[in-house]
Amino acid sequence: MSSSASGSPTGEGARKNRTWHTLSGQKHLLAVAHTVTYAKRLLEVLKLVETDFRIQTHFTVPPHVFGGQVPAFLAELGIEVLPWAEATRRPFDLALAAGPRGVHEVQAPLVALPHGAAYVKRLTGYGPHEDGIAGLRRRDIMPDGRTLPAALVVSHAADLHELAQSCPEALPVARVVGDPVYDRIAAALPRRAAHREALGLDEDQELLVFVSTWGPNSSFGRIENLLPRLAAELDPTRFRTAVLLHPNVYAGHGRWQVAGWLSLSARRGTAVVPPEADWRSVLIAADYVLGDHGSVTTYATLTNAPILLASSPQQEINPASPAATLALTAPTLSPGHPLEEQLGFAAREYRREEYAAIASRITSHPGEFNRRMRDVLYAQLGLGRPAYEPETVPLPLPPRLPGPPGLDGPGAWGLMSA
């Protein structure tokens, strides 16, 4: 994250571009994709510049404990990955990253992005330099301890209050732009019936979506007991169950191992959605969500699905986040009562206005992410904006839910939606 890098790339990188590229004179943008989750957020942002012939985008994957599957994920999309060692030797006109690790090694002004629904994770007990809200700590914003990003993107104006406490010198570079996932889910909700039909759900069939973030206090930590209960207690003629796990679960334990753990449930009809898939259509189609404190459960507050929490560790949640309010609003799963009874309770207690208020904390500019984010990118690149309003494209219809035997390859679910 070099503050001195500006203008067009020079030296060896420029000679290489001039020698081998058919088009010349472009701005060069580097997308730093640490994990599959981060890569998905970057791809959402890069839609805003992908048609502009003035911009050449490059991807690189820095070392990360959860980064092993990123090159394969990008390759499925036809994206060539620039080796990290080369990416840190060459200057670029701008870099984008949804995580802080290694970004100070990049020779470019940086636009730092969030990668989920607000800043949820609170770290405590690690010491004064480690504790705080992940993504807003000084060490997250200035990994080298000195250099601010050119722009720090946040989703909601309320995030600025936390930033003022944790890293006040970053306030001048903070930009409130909204949330792309919120906007695309909201744009797709009117077509919920079409998404359900595409997923293969009958009109009278109810979809229960089991959602988990990663980490020992996630709902995945209880999945060994929960999935058999879902299969044993829920009427299969009435319910269909789908599982959405954070990609870091697969990255941490290995895809083969997670597939093995879930194989019995998959053979019994549970749809296990692969980590590289676009999960948003599944969430839109849900009649019930069984989740935790992760971003996907928070995004579920946009829908009309009652939410039941299998896990919500108070000590890990930013008390100012929408996830904290959700933890006080949604009922908590009880091990001693039948699941259908608890789902019925969640449905009866559901008040749309309460969940809409939680969803409103995800973004302070609903429907405006594309315009605001595009303004940030073009200002940093030193280019004039294209002369049209960027469109929030509704999600394309998904393929059918995966069926038995479960995780036998990405198949039709292998790519991100357009």
C-alpha cells in the first residue's frame, strides 16, 4: 500500500505491458483476493469497471490461511492470477482489497473494502493492539502502522462513530457507499417466486436454510447434532433443507472433509450449496433461516423469513452492529423442544418492522452502492465517470438445489452469478 505509487505503471511492468498487451495506455487496477469471501466482494465491485476499455484489471492472491481455494475459484471464472511476488514488485494505478494482510506491500494507492454485513466481529482478550472491531482496528486500516488507504469504504454512516474511536486519522479518507449485497438482494426479492421455482421448490414446500459463519462459536459448531434433528423431525413432504456454510469452513477443514461430514445428510436430501456458489438466491427463497451471528444471517433480515438462532456468542459480536440487535430480537434454538414447534413459534413472533429496522443498519444508502462506489473508483483512478447511471442488476435465476449425493463437484453451482 505504497502512498507514492501513482500514475501509470513504469519500469519493467510498463515495458511488459507495452510489449505484450494489444491495448495500451490503460489504467492498471490490482484486485487483492485473500479468500473466496473477499474475492466475491471484489468481483461485485469490479462489475462497475469491467466494461471500461480504459481499465485493465489484474488479480493476485496473497498468502492467507484461508486462501488455498482462491486460485481455483478465480480460474473457474476465467481469471488469471498474478503471482504475489510479481504483484508486489510492479506498480499499479490502484489496488482493491477486502482484507488487510499484506496490502502494505502493494505499490499502489489502496481502496479498502468491507466484506460482510457491517462490522460484526469483536475481538477481546488479545491485548490492546489486537482487541477491537475487526476491520476498523488501527492495525486493519494501517497494517504497516504508517500508511492510510487512499479510501476506506464503509457501508453505513454509523460505522464512522467506531472509526472515530479506533483510528480517527482515517476519517478523512472514509467513504460511506452502502452495501452491494443488500442492494442486489433487495432488487431480486420481487422475483422470489421465480427464484423458488428455479431452485426446484414446489409452491407448498417450505425451505429451511441452515446458515453458518466460521469459527468455534458458529452454528457449524453444533451441526453434528442439528442436521440429524432436521432430517428426523421435519416432515420431508413439507420441508426442504439447504445448508450454506462460510467458505472459511471449507478452507479451514478441507473440502473433502466437510463433504464427508455432510454426506449422510446430503444422501437424505439436504441440499449442500458449494462454497463458491452464489448463495443469495437460496436466502431469497427461504421460508425459515436457522443461523448465527454471521453476515448471511444478518442479510436474511431483508427477507420475510423468520430467523431462529442456533448460535449467537455475545462476546464475539460488535454491540453496535445489526447482528447484535438481531441476537436480541430473533428467538434462540432450544435443544429440548421439537423443531417444528420452535419454527412455528418463530413465525408467530415474527414482526417484519423489527427485522426491517435491523436490515436498515446494513446500509445507510440503500440502492446507491453502485453509484457511490463507482464515484470512488473513478476518482482514485483519475478518470471521468462513464455517462450513464450504473444499474443494480437483479440476480439471475439459480440452478436447481443440489441433490444427493451432495458435494460431488461444483456442477451448475460452481460460478458466481452475473
